[in-house]
Amino acid sequence: MRSIRPRARRGSSAVAAAALATVLALTATACGPEDDNADAGPSASADQQREDFSLPADLDQALKDLDIDLDKWKDGAWNNWDKDKWLREAGEFINPIIEDLWKPDRMKEAREPDKPVEEEDISGDQGVTDPDPQPVDAQPVSTPYSAGAPEAGKVFFDGPEGSMVCSATVVQDPAHPGKSNLVWTAGHCVHAGKGGGWYKNLAFVPSYNDAGRSAAELENATREELAPKGVWWADWAQTSSQWIDTGAPVGGQGAPYDFAVLHVKPEGGGGKSLEETVGGALPVEFNAPQVKDITSLTATGYPAAAPFDGQLMHQCTDKPGRLSLDTAQPTMYRIGCRMTAGSSGGGWVATGSDGKPALVSNTSIGPSNATWLAGPHLGPEAKGVYNAVSRKFANN
């Protein structure tokens, strides 16, 4: 999770806002190798991994357009984080499938990276921060997860410091009703923000550890036990331009725009969509009301930092409050919640305009003492990202 050190109280002046920013120190609510003394590198040797990799025959033309040698990519070039090779334009996301890369041990060991709404609908919340909420204990989700929370899962990816993980949610696709391949997560789970680039080997695992087995019980788990609905690779990822331009692991920059949408496809191929495979997808509410009109929000994720270990799905339910990091940017939702690193990107669900559950936000930041979480208010920027990904694959 992108954590925050204790913050100053709300002030109305720009000086107060600047002071608040200086005491924020965020590290992604995803989990990475520095947590729990996890190995910073892949679990297998480079030689072993090269033997296990296999790339599909119909590789993305975009790789050739970017002068990427596919054989070198398979043999380890994907793990080259030289700045000149990592930094890419927003439209240059590439993520060829490497079959069996996400083996059980590699998934279990993934940890944390070094981190339409109309204006009148939210104007009453703009620039306002409510008192800190009371902490809410995270509750284990009933098993099997595929029955109670079928849309939820984990996103795995590689960064400069090793294998990493976030939480995510299957969402509806207006271009493919009932057959969505869209996944909602946090921006910092797909792109490092200002001065960084796209993460690599992004894959979504719905209903990860569906039976809710403990870490000890998972010691010799098969891939099917950890990924009963399969491994779904992102063939496209998109986040906000604000996150790419200003996002940072410290200071809270970009947090109000910390959201992303993935389009995925199954590693082994197949005719069914992700939505059909998991049995559901949530609508995304882009005109959610002001905080005062929302009676309850439920955040779902796989917290991984102590006292959690990242193997079990948890939820927090609370009435949201408001958190403003910058009076010029949208005010964020905030709830009491003790979920820790690993819960980033997990969906926040409330009652939608039609009276049914809808995704209204995602976990972005939280304090280092794990007493609350905050997520972005999904406005026109979020809707633009969502629609762009849907349109890109509308004819597929």
C-alpha cells in the first residue's frame, strides 16, 4: 500500500496544503520485495526462467515497432530496467505473454513497489478534509471467494525491484455487455509515475487462493489452486495523464488520479471472456454523490504487509469521509480500514444509481499505521480512461 506518515491537520491556505504535502510519504499499497524480507528478484534463476518461457507465435507488432528483439525479450530483456529502456510514452504499453512466468512460488512471493461526475455533484466536497476516521478492522472474506466476491483478484507485475502485486476488480465493458475483459486497479500498479515507466509482465488472477488456504497450507500449492480461474495477461493498460506526469511514491502527488484500466486475455487462450469465466463484472459509477450522501463503502483487497501475508482476501466497510491533498484537485474518499500493503487497486463498492452494487473508487493511499485508506473520486478523467480502453477493443 502507498503509506503515509502522520499528516498535518486541514488548513484552508495554500501554505497549509504545501505543509501537508511535505509530511506525506507514500509507498504503493501494492506489495513489493522490501516487505517481509522478500527476495527482490524472481524465485527461479535466470537460466531456469529462460527454459520455462514460451512466447506466442502471433507476437504484437508493437514490439517490432519499438525495435524490441523478441528472442532477447524472452531471454531476459523484459527485466532490463535501464532508464532509457524503461521510460516510454503513454501509448507504448507492451506486455507480451510469457507462459508460466507466474508460477505459484513467484505469485506467493510478490511484494511492494518503492510505491461521469459533473462539477456540481462534488463541488461541496472540493478542498475539504474531514477528521481522521476511526480504524475499522479488516474482515476475512468468506470462501470460496469466487462465490462471494467473484470480481475481485490480484494483479501481478515486475518492476525494477522485483515481482510485485496489487489488488483489482473485474468491471463491465460497455462495448461487450456480459463479456467484459476489463480490470480496474490503481495507476501506481501499472505505471511508476513521474520519471518512471510502465511495469512489465502484468497479469490478473481472479479469485486468487479461492479456498482461502493459509500460507502454510499453500506451501506446495499448484498453480490451479492459486489461480482457479486462470492467469489473464494485460494486452493493454491505461492510466491518467495526471498520474504519469505527476505521480510519485512520496508527497501524495497524483493520488486523486491514481486509477487504471487493463484489458486482459487468458494466458492459454480460449473463447470465454473474463466476465463469463468469473461469473460477473461490476459497473463503474462515474456520477457518485457527495460523501454525505453515501452511507457505506466496502473496500476489498489482499493486504500483504504485517499482520497480513497477502494470501487472503479481506474487506473493510465504513461510511466515507473526505481527504483533500490539494485544493485544486478532486477530494478523495476516505474510510477507516486496517488493510495494509497489497490492497492497492482493490475496488471500493457502494450502492449505484440503479440500487445495485457499483465500483466507485479504488484503494490508493493509507497511513503507515494502517488506520485508514483513501481512494480517488472517479470523475471525467477516470471515465475517459475507461471509455478509451473499451473503444480500443470494441471490434475484437
